[in-house]
Amino acid sequence: MPSTSDSVKVAVRVRPFNQREKNAGSQCIISMQDKTTNIKNPETGDIKSFSYDHSYWSHDGFKETPSGVSEPDGSNYADQKRLFSDLGQGVLDNAWQGYNAALFAYGQTGSGKSYSMIGYGANKGIVPITCEELFKAIDTSSDNKKQLRVFFSMLEIYNEQVRDLIVKEKPPHGGLKIRQNPKSGFYVEGLKQVPVRSYKEIEKLMESGTINRTTAATNMNATSSRSHMVITIRFEQVLVNDAGQSNTRSSDINLVDLAGSERADSTGATGDRLKEGSAINQSLSTLGNVISALADQAMGKTKVLVPYRDSVLTKLLQSALGGNSRTIMIAALSPADINYDETLSTLRYADRAKKIQNKATVNESPTDRLIRELKEENARLMALLKKQGSGDTSGDALSDNDIQRMLEDNQRKMTDMSMSWEQRLEQAKREWERSIQQSEAREEDAAFNHFPYISNVNEDPQLSGVIKHVFTTGCTTIGRAGPGEGAIQLRGLGIQPKHCEIRTDGKKTFITPSSKTAAVFVNGLKIHEKTTLAHQDRLKIGSGSLFLYIGHPCERKDTDVSSFDFDFFMTELAEHDGVSVDIATPRGTDHGVAHDMANRMLFQEFVNLMPKIAEANAISDELKRFTKFEPIVRSESCHDPKGTAPGKEVIVRVLNTKTKKVWIWSTNKFYNRKDLMDELYLKTLDGEHVVLTRDKDPFWDPVEDIFLGSCHIMLQSVSYCAEIDEHFTVHNYHGKEEAVVHVMLLPCNEKGVVIEDDVILEPRDLVGKSINVLCKIPQCMSVRWISDDNSRGVECRFTMPYHKPAKTRDVWHKSYVEFEFKQQYSFRPVTQQILDYLQTNSLVLELWGKQVSEDQQLHQQLHQPNGILNGDSHMDATSDVIGQLKHRESELETLRTDYEQVRKDNFRLKQSLMKCEEKVKLLETRSTSALQRKNSRERAPSVKVSPTHGPPPAGAESEGPHGGLDLEFAKALRDFFRDVETCRTK
């Protein structure tokens, strides 16, 4: 057969901004001219250029017709029709000529892959237009000697397992098997190929497949962004000559919607001990390796191994990549600056793909010959089976099961070939009519117009609005329990057997959680009691089942629901979950545009992470792994001496609620572990009993030191040789108090002797001299890290300017920590640079948490003073340890109460002593005045009292030598000793 050498044709297409990018104020970084695509680095302004076969500008310059179709508005806007004209028509032409054809879309999640392939609403994509045009050409064909046949199949690859989307039943354990034929290559055993006679039948099959895909994704916690969908249209042209002999020309058109490319390089996440990654991401990463290897081959490199066999996807795409096919790749691009890295990665990926060379061959062979070859193959297999049955194992090493399977497969093919086309169509029609899915859909469509309902919302717009549940008058229960009258079965993560109830009385609708632990969110807020639903309310049930509520017909004034997409749900949940708007919008403009973009990127990363965190927590609960995940924002300002560093990143705090162990993971590490958790969860759903060792456990890591918080100690006082003796509050990344640390920076001489009252008025006078500082960290109080679990410890770390890093000793089991740290630092000689640093920067003191490993903790528990406990005494030892811990907690609480009481008493004593000091001063004043009056009286002349005057009045001072002084002094002494006695009793 003739063959042609063609390179893979590559087209790139940029979409409009989505709502999240608009809200973030994103800037467009993509520009196009002819076949050239340019991307601008938003931070540096550098521009990189790439050339492709087609560059499609679909960012702006369009208008919508009344029917909702996007058309060019006097610009170079590339609509769906142009895409089909340039790409899809070539696929059809190749099919008529008998060549295999492949078209696959690549790009990050949300970049517009599905829109180009499938389309949305009135804007049909390449797949439906190609199918529609194929049947138009078939209907207009006037060749009576040519019979045209079309077969349709639809499959999904997730976690290296193949699922037939046309078949509603659950696939066998491990999914459908991939087999290899020596002549035709890899194929999916048992994949249903449905003969179709019109485009409407393909539409129905695609709708059914989409429903099955959405349902499976909900049940398995498998988002469409992580799965690959492959639609195969097999087009056969059977030519019958005058002698009655037939010749078949066949073409397989593979239309592939790949998973999101943002996880293509996640395997082997940086810093993760589990570097092998999961099977969920295996196909996409292997596809990248295959494309790189084929590009190297095209560049002339020899001895290049192309790893087709390393994944299910690359096995099925072997003919499309470097084989017998004419292939087109569409790279979907996001225009937003916040997606710069992913967009640049996609452009580079597409640039490598265009170097791949394929060798397409016309697939044409006589039908009779095909049947004869299959019969000969069956005879050979039967002979081999008898040979092995007689004990002769020489020659081909095939098992009996393999031979039996090949015989059955060949027999099925011969049966299919022997049936007439009309018989096969009639058989497919009967199977289709047995399905009640269509009638159910018609009944539900009618009900949607008269009753309220909920419609699913998915990350993939193609899967949104696929599943709908109608609420007639009365009560409907939603949960995992089996479906029944008045019940909706929902088997997503975090769904309880009876999760919530929705009740409608014909005018209003109410939703009520069935228990306190049943997670139900309405418009981003978690509810705990009966709540009234309004039209277009957003519901989140469990950890990730999203629905849009459509109210009673009388409430449906606004029928446009396009704005309530997955991004809207996630942003709303993030805002109500306490994600600060400051993440997305900087507080000031000191750092300019780059800082603004960094914050917008951070906010998007946080929002993207939130649903994955919820899923991970739900998986942990269902698998009873006692692990809680929490996203937090790490701020570089906590570690910056100036406290103004703008750098921020999203990290994940991991807590084992049973062992109280804590880890901090990067987002890459979390995503890698999340893939492994999903894989483990799927195995559990399949009934597989999985036993994991620690080195394979995605929920476990060796213990590590944890950053708790920091405080900033301004060093300006050091430049004046003034002492610092204060208690500083240690704050974590959230700004919450973690502890209070006592820090002393004391001026001293070269021998470390503290110098008092030697403050410098002008720091510049110290230039050329030396500054000696004695740093003391006596203690740290109210350490929340240890209060939560007294098996933990802490230490302080810091770096004195122009000196090596230092740390205190680690102290365990006490929330009142005595570090007793003391170290002398010298700045010799002092330069102006050192002075400027001291006057404008601070000393960052970091508090780090220490943890004991599970093995060490168990060892400590099992080893008591009397010896090692073993056997039956293990449980007793554990009980004793728990009892001791509770006793220590009780003692600690008592000590806290006593400490508070002593502190209050100390305050009262200080107040009493102050009063005593005031009274002593008053006593001294009175004594002095009394002595002065006595001296004045002694110097005055004596006056005789007239008898007529009588005795002195009562209360008058005595004329004796000590009368006035003694009385005043006695009163003062009495008051003084009374106050002293009061202080002593207190």
C-alpha cells in the first residue's frame, strides 16, 4: 500500500478571559500574527515567539447571534466554523481516502480544549461538526456499488483503567483490557462499537456517554480534568465489483480530549519521598516522554526508545504518534498573565509535537481475504492448543487462556463480517430500544418545566448540567443509601447514607442537614438547620458535589445560569472560608505591578487548591486515616528582617489527629500525594484490601521540625548601646499568638560584662569602634504548640546580623520553657553600613516546634523504670501512659490557676506597698512639722495664764516639753505598723 510521510500538524488557539480572570484584573499576554504566536513575560516583559501551522485568535473581536453562535465582528476572530474548515475538513478528506486520522487537544484545565473539540451550546466543536458533515456526504453519495458504514465508540482513561462510556454497567475490575494485534496494533478488548446511520444517533450516544462519564466521576471522585476521553469513528467503504467480490477501505478517526496539562510533570514532586507518582497521572506524563522521544528521532538522533508501552493512552495513540495516521494537535491557551508558566509550557509542548513524522498508509484489503486470514489464524491457534494439551510446550509460549481469548476474539470478528450491514444496524437499534434512558430523559424534561430541581456543576463545562434531580411536592432524601421512592442516591466523597432532606410545598423549598456532621453549604456558607432555598442558590453537598438550584417556575425570572460555573462556586466558597481578599489585592502599591500579579496568582492557586483539600479530608475520613489537611499562606515577611518582603506561597499543613504529628507540604507535594490517595480510594471502592507500609503510605511522613511563628526585635537600640529587655509575642502566618518570649540584648564590654547607663547620643561616633552585645533568651511562656500536646518540644532560631545562625537548646514537655540561652556578639569594627543596617532592620527570632517520632514515642511509653513491658502488659502500659497524661494535664491546669491567683495577689501587694510608702512619707512630713512647732514655742517668751481664763480647753496641746510631738508621732506610728501588718498577712 502507498504511504506518505507527514509531520504532525499543530494549531494553537487562545480563548477569552474567564470570569475568574476578569475578577482578578488579568492582562492578556498572548498576541498572534499569521502563523506566529507570541507570549510576553508579565514580570520582565520578554517576548518569546513560536511558529505553528495555524494560530487562532479567539480572545476577542466577536459577537453573538440571537441563537448564541459566536461570529467574527469584523476582526480576525477564529470561530468554530473556521476551525473545522482548516482542521476537521482535512480529517474527513483523509477518512475518505482510507487514511487513519487523529485529532487531539492539549492544554491546562480550563484552557478551552473541550470547547474546541466538543463545543458548548450552539457553538458546536470539531467532533460534532465532523460527524455531521460525514453523514451529509454519505447521504449525497450516489455510488450504488459502494456501501458506507460508520461505527462509533467512546471511552475514558482514568487511573490507567479503560471504561466504555457507551455501556452503562460498571466495568470489570481493573477496567477493559488492552490487547495487541501483530498487524493492527493495540486495541481495547470488549469495547463496544455501535453501528450508526445518522448524526442524531451519534448525538444520542455522546449524550449517554457524557451522563455515564459524569456519574462515574462523581462516584469515583474522578474529576474530568484528570481523565482522557477518546471518541473513535470507524468509517468503512465496502466496494463490490461486478464479480461480487468486496474490498474494504477503512479509516479510524480518533478524537482525543486529553487531561489537563498542569499535572503533566507532577510525578516526582520536588522534595517528596514518594517520587514514583500515581497511575492517575501516568498516561499524561508518558505522552510527554513519547512526544519528546519522537521529536528527538525526527531531529536525527539514533537509539531513541519511544516508551509507547508505559501507559494505556500511549498504547492506543501509537498509530497517531509516529505511526499509520495523519495527526492534528490543537494546543489550547489561556491568555491571562496569571497562567504564564502553564501557557508557556503548552507552547513548548506543541513546538516539540510538530517535529513528529508519521507514515500514513491507506487501509484497504479484500473482505474475503480478511475472513480467510482469520480462519487460518484460528486453525493455527487450535493446533497450538492441542499441542500444549499433549504436553509439548516448544514453540510459541502462549497460555491456554490467551489462546482461548484470541479464538473468541477472532470468532467475533468473523461473525461481524458475515453479518450484513442492515442486520448490524437492526441489532444496534434493538439494543438501543431496550435502554429506558431515553424515556426517562423525556419524562424528566417535562418535569423540569413544572417543578424545582438541582443541576450538577462540574469543572468541565461539558459535564455541567448533565445530571438533574427534580423535586416534586413532599420530602426527598439525598444520601448514599440505595435509590427508592422519595430518595436520590449520591455517592460522592463525604456523603452520608442519609445526608440531607429537601422538602417542597409547591411554593417554597427547604433543605435540612440530617446530622451535625453532614456537610451542606448554601451560597458558600455551611448550614446546620432548615434553610429556605431561592432560585439559583448554589449547593455543595459533601466534599465536592456541586449543584445549582433552579426554583419553582414562578421564581425563574432570570434563566441565564452561565455565570454560575465551577469557578464561581470555588471563589464563593473561598471567600466564605476566610480567604482574605488581600491575597488577591495587595494592600499598597509599593511593589508595583509584579506584586499585584503575584497576589492574583496566589489567590487563584489557593482557590484551585481548596476543592482538592476538601476531597483529601473526605478520603481521610472514609479510610479512617485521622489526617486533616489545611491550606495556609506562607508569608516571607515573617522571615524578613524588615518585615516587608512581599513574597507569599500556598502551603498545606497536615495534622494527624490521632498521633498529633504535624507536617508542612508544598502544593506540588500535596498534589502528588492526592493522586496516590485517589488511587488508594479507588482500590478500596473496588473492594480491594490494601495493606500499606509506611514507605508507600501517602498519608504518612517522617517527623520534621515545624515553623511556629516569629517576632521582630528592632535593632535600633543596639546602635545607641541601649539595652533591650522585653517580652515579645510570637505570631504565626495567620497572625495568631503562638507564645511569648523574653529577649534581652544588653550592651557589654569585650569580656561580656554588662555596661549600664552608657547610651550613645550619636551612633556615628561608633564608626571605627566596636559594639558588644550580650544576647539572652531566658524563657518562653504560654507555648501553644506544647499546650496542645506535651510530648512536643521547641527551640528558638535566629541569625544576628553579620554572624552565623544560632539556636537555643530544645526543651520538651513544658509550655513554660526555660532556654537559659546566653551568647555574646561583637561588631568590630563598626562601619556605616553596619550602623545603617542596625537602625533600619530587626532581629527575626523564629520559634520552631520539635516532634518525637512514633517509634520513639512508643519506645518511651513501653519502657518504664521497672523494665520493658511486653505481651499482655502492652495495653496496661498504654492505659498507664494515658492516665499519666491526663494527670499531668490536670496538674498543668491547676498550676495555671495558681499562677493566675499569685499574679493577682502580687499586683495587690504592689498596690499596698505603694500606699505604705506614701504613708511613710506623710509620717516624715508630720514629724518634721511637729518638731518645728516645738522649737518655735521654746524660743517664744512665757505667758502666764490669767485665773479668769480657766483651764485649757479640751483637745488643746499640753504645755509639757513633749506633749505636741509625742501625740503626732504616736498617731503616725500606729498607722504605719497597721499597714505593715496588713502587708505581712497578705
